[in-house]
Amino acid sequence: SDAFRIQSNLQALSMSFKLKAVPLKFIKKLQDIVLQEAESIGSSAIFECEVSPSTAIASWMKDGSNLREGPKHKFTSDGKDRKLHIADVQLSDTGEYTCVAKNAGKEITCTAKLIVEAVPKIKTTDQNLVTDAGKPFVMTVPYDAYPRADAEWFFQGAILPVQNIDTSTDRTEFRMKSPSKEDQGKYRIAVNACGRATATIDVNILGTETVD
């Protein structure tokens, strides 16, 4: 009958639409961006990805929080292309950025990092320190660096053992369990990240080491 033929045609048309439905996916994913602080400050960074279908709606997040468009962050969409423009890049812009694509009730995400590498800066001037022989002694050099820096300590041109060095995200320390007159002199510290900064500490040790 005509009614049966119409119903069959509608079912076939429905099946055709289902077969032609485009799955939501990223054709091109976000890539990490690494910038040097000296070169990046005041410049811009652009995250770019491609999503299918082109009708997908995109939003952006930084470190899990939604971003809003404004002078700092601009979102653009052109066909399948989705971009996040970050203006006037600063160290504080370092983090994980996520594109959230939504279409037909489905949602997918893609994440990449913006890393702004900072040349290490020693936060103290060269130091002159005095301690007593035989007493535990710690020398500390605070610094700013991103990513986390490595530090080397030298005495009379020789590198000092790493087991006596404790380096964290904002300082490096060298520990002496029982200093003696032989440990007196100039110490040089080299902090290495995406650059190098150095400092010196002149240590004067008083008295003589006592033996229990």
C-alpha cells in the first residue's frame, strides 16, 4: 500500500541519515607551546586544533577553569579550525589549556601545555658567612626559575657531592655536618634551568673542631 511504501521510505531515509552522521572527533590536536621568558613577554601565543564536524561548538579552559573571551583571551572558529589566542604572555600564563568540543549531546576534550621558561635569577647578593667549627651548618641560596632548576655547588674548583645538596623549586642548600678549617673559603653556586645564574659564598670558620 501507499502508506507502507511511505513508511518504508521514511525508515530508509532515517537509516541513511544515521549512516551519514559524522562522529565528533579532533582531526588535529593541540600541541604544547614552549616560550622563553625573555622572548615571550608581551608577545602572543596561539593554541590551534581542528574538530569534526565543523558544526561543533568549542569552549576553552585553563587548569580546569573556564576561560572567558576578553582582551587577554580570544576564541576564533573557522570551519573545522578552532583557535585560542593568548595576548601579552606572562609567566602567570603557564599552565594546561583545554579545548572542549560539543555536538549533538556529545563532548570531547583536548589538552596541551603553555610553558614559559624563566631564566634563573639569584635572589641574594654574594654572601659572607661565619660559623663555628664542628657545628652543623647550612648555606642557602634562594632563586626564581621555571621550570625547576638544577643546582651545582663548587669549592676550590671541585664540584661538591650531591648528597649534601638539597634543591627545591625556589632555593638550593648545601649542608655541612661538621665543618672544619679545611672547609673555609669561597663556594660557588651555579643554578641551571633554561639559562644559568651564579653566586658565591665566602665562608669563615671560627675555632677548631671538637672531638667527642
